[in-house]
Amino acid sequence: SYVLTQPPSVSVAPGKTASITCGGDNIGSKSVHWYQQRPGQAPVVVMYYDSDRPSGIPDRFSGSNSGNTATLTISRVEAGDEAGYYCQVSDSSSDHVVFGGGTKLTVL
Amino acid sequence: EVQLVESGGGLVKPGGSLRLSCEVSGFTLTSYTMNWVRQAPGKGLEWVSSISRSATYIYYADSVKGRFTISRDSAKNSLYLQMNSLRAEDTAVYYCAKFSGSYDYFDYWGLGTLVTVSS
């Protein structure tokens, strides 16, 4: 089965840039989607199809995907960005949805 | 306004059964692939099952295949998850989630319902 690998945690100072990676075999050939989940809340999509932002998501959020790594980048990080972030793909070989293990973003 | 509201969670003994429901509004249930996603306490998201728009294609995670059954009732605007032979490791918040129409990502989620499997 397809596996997505994320770092368990990323820390960043306010106003700086955070990069959250999602590794997978030839992930660049897949569409990667990203979710933000604050404690006690349901996930919310913050990026879809690698680099498209849903309405309401600030342009501080951006995404890229190439080779074996997809990246969610958050510029000018704010305290409110502190949350868990999950990448997701659909594995066409199994027709299963796959999530990465999640990354907890801590704003210092 | 799109809404998904789960119900049916609770405490159940190992080996027991539970049926979760997800009542939707603001869209037509049969026009989108619908899913169940779960999250064990303090853990990450785990996709559980999906049912396609036509209900022709139904898929399950290996961890629940043979024990869980996804279904829907368009007349009741509801999605279901029948869970049998429950195990302690099935303890989680279960979310109902809608796929977008264009891509395989979840554009709407319910608030979740907690299932606890314990003796």
C-alpha cells in the first residue's frame, strides 16, 4: 500500500516561514491535498490539487509537489496557524485514500 | 449551506456492533462520493471507507474490511457505517466526509462522533 511520510513536528517563530513536507514514492505524479486540524475540531482543507487554495484560505498558504516530496509552505506564520497538518492522496492502484501521519506545527 | 451531522457513537464492548449515521443537507447525497474517516485519540487521520456516487464502487481500509459496511439512503439524506466485531483499536472519532466533485479531496466534514470500544 502507498505510504506518505510527514515529520511529526515543525516549529517556527511568528512571522517566519514554515515548510511541511510529505514524502511518497513518485508523489509528484499524484494530486496532493492538505488539511489543517485544530484541537477538538474537524479537519479543514487548506490546499488541493497540489497548489490550489480554497476560498477563505489566506495566500500565505502555498503548495508544491515534485519528485518524491510535496510541500505545504506557510509564510508569515501567525499564532493561529498552530495546528496539525495532514497530506492526503488517492492511491489509484488500490482505490484507497491515504493520509500522511500528520505534522504538528508549533508557533514559538 | 452544506452540513454533515454524525450520530450513533457510544461505548460498546469488544465484539459488539454499532451503526453510525451521517445526515447531510445542502447537497444531493447521490451526486458525490461519500466517506468515513476516523481518528484514534491523539493519533492521525485514517480513511475507513468510501461509497461512490452511483454506489457501484465501495472500498474499505484493510483494517476494517469484512467487519464494517458503508451504505446510504438517499430518501433520508443519510450515510451509514455498520460496524461489527468491534475491537479496542476501533476506538476513535468517526467523521463523515464529502469528496469534492472535481478531485478526490474532502471539501466538507462533519464534527464527528466518538466510538469507544472497551469492556
